[in-house]
Amino acid sequence: MIRAAAPSHSGHLTIGLLQDSAYQSGYLPQRRLWLPSLKSNQRMEPALPLQQTSWPVTRLDPAMYKGPILGVAKGPFRGRARTIFLLHGGYPQLARIAAYSDGVIQYGVGIHSGAITPGYDFGSFVNAVHRGEVRTQLGNRSSTFLFEERLSGLGACTVDEFRPLVTSDDLIDWTRTTIDELNPCGAELLDFGGVEFKEPDPGHPGIREHRTVATGSTRYVKYDEAGREIKGRPYRVVIREDRDWSVTDCTIFADGTAQLGPMGAIVNFREMVALARAGRVTSSVPDGQWVNIDGLGIFRVQSGDWWISQEGLIVEAEDILARLQGKEGCVAFCLSALRYHLKNTSPESLDVLREAYDWVPAHMREPGLGEHEHQIRRLLDLPAVNHIGRG
């Protein structure tokens, strides 16, 4: 065991590193961290327990056409997923990476939400890490980045200071080890043979396109006692416990349970909602607060612009659960109310539409309702809305 020196009285952060069993399945090197005390002369206490940092996932690749012939679906493939920073639009954003038993690696914004997701081989992934496109750390102090991976993102913040817990080499090792543990024989692994980019289009010689394969989206799962798969969906939140804060995933499952963080207990969904109503599960971090960023490191927020209200956080969670169970969530109900009103126009149907629209949180309206939002607002005699910034 290797541990950093004991905390001083300066109020600075100290990190202890545990190297025992560094790469058990789904684990990064396990670490215990301390956050600055509220008073500089107080000893810092552990903020988080030893943290498993990845989730079990599966992937089913859809049947694809090869010319006029429809191929067959492939899978399911088992994998693990964890949080990374992804350079996107010039800013490092929170995103996810998933590594699978067939050597496919997915990373990007929304890999769990699309029907078709690009898959990379291990060599291409390593090159992306070395170029800084996939990373475990923020590049500069005062970097602004978005908390993505949902309908709109938790928001944006300026980071006053970032202290890393994971290196790029750690991430590469975790990915390689995950694939090896899921496929010990190394059979039929995706391998582009070191060719990372496609042949350039003669009409656009200056544009390079990554070589990828079309794969199904990442599906978060858990398994019951009989080994049956229960589908879930990740949902990024902020957890507050006393003075310790962390940004992590809450995964909501179709059986009406939820799990706060990869090592969190699986609880009834209503218990998670109760934690949100009590303010222990939330969607923002106060300025000046140190926060653990899903095991990647800790940072201190200089200033934040947070987009999701507390009630909106809860309604979105309920919408996710409804969709996992094949029911109408708030967005689907609002669109149904719109269709009904257009076919059966009456004051009563307009009232139902108004209530349905009010039920949809502001941060879910533009991505969920799309162009229908403008139509709904006209019908309800509401002013046009500008979604620059969230409410």
C-alpha cells in the first residue's frame, strides 16, 4: 500500500493511493481522497470510500444492409462503461467510454442514447488518448466544460483548480484489461491493423474520416438472481453528503430500482426521489466547493451555470423510468396531448395540453419536444422561447 503524506494544516488537499489489486474487473486503481476542511486547522476526512468506477453494459448490433442484402444482428456483447473527458467543440466535456468483449470501444456524447454508434478498435482509441481527444484530466486551470450525457447536460462551470486521480495510462490500461477479462482468449477482436483513417475522398482531400464500425448503443444493465438482464439508463447527478460532493451516475432500472454511483446500493426508485427532495441528490454545485468528478479527480468550482431545477431533475428521472417500463413519460404524454387537441379541438383539450406542457421541465422541452414546442406555445398563446441557457 502506498499513501501520500498526512494532511498538513494548510487546508490543501491530500490524496492517498491504494495499489492493491489495481485492476480487478471494472476497477481503476483504487483511491481514497480527502477534501479541504472548512477550517484550515481541522484534519481532512475521507470523502469517498474505495470506488469502483465502471458499470456493466451490453450491446446488440443491429442488422445492416450490405448492398441489397440485409445482414444479421450480432450480439449481445458484454462490456464495461465509465466516465471520461472528451474534447468536444474545443472544450473537455464529461462523456462515457465503453469497452466490449469483441474489442469494440465506444466513446462520445450520448453513446447510450443513439440507435447506431461508431465503434473504434483499441489502436485507434489509444491514438485518440495520445492526441488528447479522449482524456482523464482537464487541460488548464479555469477550463470551462459541460456536464453532458443527457438531454441537455447538467450545465457548465469554470474550474478554479483540478487535482487528477487518474492518468491517461490508467485509462488505457483499464480499457485493455477490461477487454482481456471479458475475452481471455482474445478471439475475434476488432482490429483495424493500425489504419486509423479511411482513404481520403478525392473531392475533399483535406478531410480525414475515422475508420469505425457501426454498432448498437450502449445499454446499462444489472442482473437478477436468476441471471436475467434488467435494462437501465444512466442519469448524471450531483450527490451531496454533509460537506462532501460528487458528480456521478445514477442508473435507473426497469424494475423500479436505482443505483447512485457504481458502488452505491441498489435502492427503490422512490428512495432515490426522496433523497432528491431532501437535496442530497441534486443538479448543481455551489461556487467554491470541492467536488469529486466520478473518480477522475477533484476540482473546485469557480463559477457555475447550472441548467436543471431540482423539480426538473426528479421529473426527468420519472420520465426515464416510465420509458424503461414501456409507459408514457412527460414528453410522450405532452405529444399525445398535442395530437389529441389537434384532432379534437376544445377548451378542455387545450387545458389538458397546457397541463401536459407544464409537466415537462424546461430543460427537456427543446430536446424532447423538438419543433413541436413552438407549435404548442403558439396554441397556448405563450411567447416564443430562447433556449440559450436553461431553466
